Amino acid sequence: SQNLRPGSFLTILGSNLASSAVADQTPVPTLLGGVCVTFSDTPLPLLETAPGRIVGQVPEDLAPGMYVAQVRSLATGQRSDPVIVTVQKP
């Protein structure tokens, strides 16, 4: 879904997304498996990454509005195509 709420979990599916990793600390990191996911330059906490899947969470304090979502690879220096998502009021 491209309509999300602050605090909700999201799953990004694709190929060659990231290395396999699981968050094992709190606060949950925003860089995991060599990637980060941003909503208009706001990094999302990442719970799990794999080549075909990323699981993250919309920050609790993210204001409602429209954001440009992207996966950014630090390993390759590449970014995914941008996707517009809407964060709704909690």
C-alpha cells in the first residue's frame, strides 16, 4: 500500500535490494544490510533486509503528508526509482 500511518510496518519487495541482516539492537538502525530506506530524506528504522525483501517501520513522529520513498544502497551507490507514498494521520 502507498498509504501508511506513523508507526506502521512496511515491506518492500524486489531483487538485489540488500544483504541479509536482522536488527539486533534498539533503537532499530536506519542502515542495515548495506541499505537505507528514506521518505524524502528521512531514514526509516529497518528490522530486516534480504536480497528480495526489506522490512521497516514508518517513524512514529513523521508528519502526515506525501513523501518520496527510495531504497539507497551504500554498497553500490545506487538508488531505487522513487515512489510517492502518503502518510496519513494516526
